[in-house]
Amino acid sequence: MILVDSTVWIDLLRSRETIPVARLRRLLDLGEAAAAPVVVQEILQGAANPASFRKLQKYFTGIPLLGSGRIVDLHVAAAELYARARWHAITPRSPHDCLIAVTAIGDDVPLLHDDRDYEHLAKVEPRLKLVPCK
């Protein structure tokens, strides 16, 4: 199983052909792609209309969700990771990235992404395993 960041899901939905999207397509074929609740939120909040929202919501109910059973602990861990990053002169652009990162760490799965913030977070938290983007 590999946790997939919203950046890659959004590129897939927009039919962008990137290396992470190609990897996501393979993961979907193998049944190995997962999301986190915050990833689903980020995708659904970008829906263009109610019909699109419902379609996306239905699609993501079939994707395995990681971390949903320990949401409070994940938020605390994400806040700690965000603070630790700041203590190392790194300010993540989104606290959601820290939540996604600690979800991957907690489930001991790699993270497929297309967001440079994760590269910085991995320097602060070496347990964060990233799928190579290049």
C-alpha cells in the first residue's frame, strides 16, 4: 500500500501526464493506492459543482483510507512535525502536508507526492519514506 498525496490525485483528475500520475495509475491497477481523510477533503473541496462533488465522494469511498481510526493522535503528531520543521528553519506551506506525512509514517507506508514540502519534511523526519518523484 502507498499513501498518495492530493497533488497526485488532482493531477490524475485533470488528466495531467506526470511521472507521479503514471505511478498512481499502476498503483490503482494493483489495488495499492491509498488516501488519508485530509486528502479526500482537499480533493472534494475543489469540486466544480454538486454533481462533481458526489461523483468524487463516491469514487473515494472505494479507496482505502489510512489513519482514520487515530485522528486525534495524528493531529497532535502533525502539529509536532510542523513545529519541529519550523525549529529547523523550514515552514511547510500547508499544515495538511504534516498531517499526510504523519499518516504515512504511522501506517509505515511510502508517500507518493508531487510537492516539494515533503522533501523538506523528510529532512526533519527521517521515518518519512517518499516514493521518488523523478
